[in-house]
Amino acid sequence: MDTAERLLRLLSLLQVRPHWPGEELAARVGVTTRTLRRDVARLRSLGYPVDADPGVGGGYRLGAGGRLPPLLLDDDEAVAIVVGLRSTTATTISGVDEAAAAALAKLEGVLPVRLRERVKALQASTIRLPGPQVPIVDPDVLSVVATGCRRGEGLRFTYSDHQGRATQRSVEPYRIVHTGRRWYLVARDRDRDAWRTFRIDRVAGPSLTGHHYTFDDPPDPVAHVAEGTGIAPYDIEARILLHSDYDTAVRCFPASIGVVERGDEETSILRVGSVEWAPLVDFVCRIPGDFEILDPPELRERVAERAALLIRASKKV
């Protein structure tokens, strides 16, 4: 094994485990511990940060920073990444499609012929269903917001509401929630002393404040977004008793549809919002299994009217 091949082997092993004892790593590479130390020094000179523990029983780990190490992929991993990068061109994060195209060009340039055929077969047999327009998120904004969440550090930004009115916000970010169409930030608004949900595509000019904090009793971020986006904005709120346990109800009605609350062991309560009665009646008529409409009374009346209409229609000859 020549030096270049040995260094690639060493880099691959360092990526597999967070820490390697020196003797074990040398044995896996097939060299002495002395040669291993020289190879580690070569990697460092190439810009790869390899940390070493001192002492006879010391070991090695790949540190953070420095150059991105080469990734050694098996066939299935390479195909999955290529297909994923091609799908990313339809992402809701602006600018990422260009970066994905650049990465895709590099990876496809080194794919073996057998893998190129697999990728072509997948692409040729797959058609993307056109969907609704989704708001585009600035990746720099998303990065700053995510950093605030990870560090527990305050943020300041300009926020535009649904009417385009801009306000300055000072928040303590907690979590980012992605619904598949939109990105939301769950944060405590310092000025209003309340938890809020912010659409990240409406956030502009975020900056870290240097103020650090911890939360004693933060909300469930998914439930908070579901409440703020699926219930609060609507004039009509329905409460429906489902004759199914909580876990089953959550699988049937994810947070993008409504809010599921626990009942007893065999029931749960679904809360959904709507701006009009007709789509709400349609939704209720499609609920699988047994259920009861708790409120509002107007919904019970309208569903009864729909049921009577369906019964009359089914009796026509």
C-alpha cells in the first residue's frame, strides 16, 4: 500500500469512529505506531485536524475545522446522494439549488458507469408532481437563526407580517420547524414576554445579540407551530372526539392538519381550523373510523345536512 492509498485509508477510518486507540488504528491501517504518527503528521500538513491523546494508551480523532475530508461512499450511498442532489434543485431554500448543481457535477464526474446507469434509470422512471408555489428562504438567514437556536443566543431581526408591516423583534430562539412547505422559528419574544412562531421567509437581517439564556419549560415546538398556523389564524375552530388512542390519531392527523390532544386511553381530541364551513364539512366527512363532533354546534348541523343530502342522492333511481 503506497503512501497516498494509506492516507485515504486512515482518513476513512477516522470518519467511522469518534476515537481510535493508537495501536488499534495502526493495526487497521497495517502500519506500525511510528508510521501512523508520521501519517497523522502528513494529514495535518494537508489541512486535516487530527487530534491526539498523549500517553502510552492515547489515541486519535478527527477534529473539527480545517479541510473537508474526502468521503468514501459505497454504491448505494453514492446513488442516494446523486438522486438527492438532483431533487434539491426544487428546494425551498434559495441558492441551494446552485450549490447542489455544482456538487452534483463533481460527483457525477467520478461515478462508475454501472452507477450512472442506475441513476439514469431512477431519473427516467420518476416524474415530479407539480405542487403549489412555496416561499423561498434565504440560506444565510436560516443559518443565523439555526446558530442562535444551537447556541442559546438571542436574535434581533426585522419581521414582516402577512400584510407586509415590518417590526423589529428581539427574541430568544428555541427550535426551527419545517412543515415540508415552510420554515418556522419558535422563539420567546422578549418585548412581548410570550412564545411566538415566525415564518423564516419573512425574517430579514437577523443578527446574534451575544445574550445567552436557558429555558426552564419550553413548549413543544411542533405543537406550538401547529397551534399558531393551523388554529389561531382561522375564524372557525372545530373540536372532534376521535375513538382512537393518541398515538394512532397523531399518525392519521399530523401537525400540518391540526392539533391532536390526549383524551382517555381509547380516545383523543382533534382540533382543526378553517375560514369557511364547506371545506371543514368535507374534511369531517373524510375522517376514518368513529368520531363525534364536540363543537361548534353549527358544524354538527351542516354535517347533518350533508349526510341527509347524501342519503337522498343514494336513493335516487
